[in-house]
Amino acid sequence: MKYVALRVAAAEGRPEDARAELFAALDAGFPPGTQRYAWPLLLAATTAEADRYGDPVTEPGRPEVLDRIREAARNLATGVPLWQAHDQWLRAELLRAEGQGEPDAWAEAVAALEPLGRPHDLACVRLRLAEALLAAGGGEDERARATELLRLVDAVATHLGAAPLARDAALLARRGRLALTPAPREVPAPAPADPAEVLGLTSRERDVLRLVAAGHTNRRIAEELFISPKTASVHVSNILAKLGVSGRGEAAAVAHRLGLFPDGSPDGSGNLAAARQSV
């Protein structure tokens, strides 16, 4: 297949052989219905030319090659989204092959490929868009956009196991002094644990303990919280068990030591002595 032979020749540094494969395909022509093969072939040939832009060995014949590619592309159908995306991609690659890294052209190629579910192709054009943004000498916004694009490319390349694509992204990032890995964000220190939650106290038990620490009896607690004295007594027993203490005075001392109620008790007394006396 011409496509495979062309790519192998280009990868092995045999540009004349790659051109020979292209010319053979162009001479044979692309019959109707062969767009699915023709677009990738033209793209591979144009990419090979763009990658060798400035090479004195291949520079003399490049205009003829690009003219023939353009002529062939004009005769190819673009009736489906994938072929339209290939057309946009080819236009951007032709500009690159002429030394014109146009960010707008690559942005259009990215937009055309994004909805098509072709992650490798999309990563390739994102790489070129990042390259064009950096070559244009943009400001911080362009550098930030290029960084994000290269991180997406690197993530896709890693996921797909596409080593050459990952290598190209890393090389471009180094040339542009961009970090593929985001700087670690400073993690805020965790908020201090609520002693009441650590002890397993429910919201109601916390209210009861506050009143116990204020020195209130079970009857007074019941009145304050609109519960029965028996229910208040059950809450107090549960609190003593959770605090691991044997009496109300010890419970009040634990609450005071842990600073459970720094704003004082409900009646403002915070009367620890009274709590101990009510044992």
C-alpha cells in the first residue's frame, strides 16, 4: 500500500523514496470512492514535506510536490465530516510545509476533529497548534494555551502508547520551556477535628453536655431542651459512656479540657463548679 510505504520511507529518512511513492499514487489517480485512502496518503506526504522544511536536500523539489498535492486534494470529495476534517488538516499542513505556522489554520483543524472521536489524530493537530502558538511568539495567554494543549497530547499519547507522539510533545515542551506536569498545588492543612465528633457525640448529646457542664440537673436539662427528664437521663448516661467517665463532674471537666464550649454555656455561666456539685 502506497500510504504505508510512503510513511516508512519518510520515517527512515528517505525523502526521495517517499516522494516516489506519492508520485506513483498521484499518477495512478484516485478513483471515485477512494477518499478514505487518498486523504491519509496526501496528509502523510505533506507531513513528510513539512517535517523536512528547510532541508537543502529536499527544498528544491518541494514546490512541485506541494502543487501536486493541492491539485489532487481539490478533486477529492469532502462530503462527510471526517473528509472535511482531513481537508482542514491538509490545508494547515501545507502551510507548515511552506514555513508558515498559522495558528488559525491549526485551530480550525482542531475544531474539525474534536467531535469525531479520533484521539490520535486530534492529538497530532493539537501538537501542531501548540507549535504554531509558540512559533508566533505570543504572550502569556498563548503560552498557557500551548501548555494545556501539550498536556492533552501527552495524556492521549500515554494512554494510547504512542511513543513518537509523546516524544514530540516532550521535545516541544522543552523547547518552549513549558511544564507538561502541573506544579503541585499547596494542599491546605486539614481543619482541626471537632472533639465532639471524635467522641461520637450526637447533636442532641452535645446540647445536653453543654447543660451538664453548666451544672444543670436532669430536670432543668429537660426543661431547657423540651424533653422529658427520663430522656435527659438517658442522654446523660450515653454521654458518660462515650466520654469514659463515671460522673457528671468528670464529664464537665472533659468538656472544659477539650474546649467543647468556648463560647460558654447556654445561660452564660459556664459553671464547672456547679456541675461538680450536682453529681
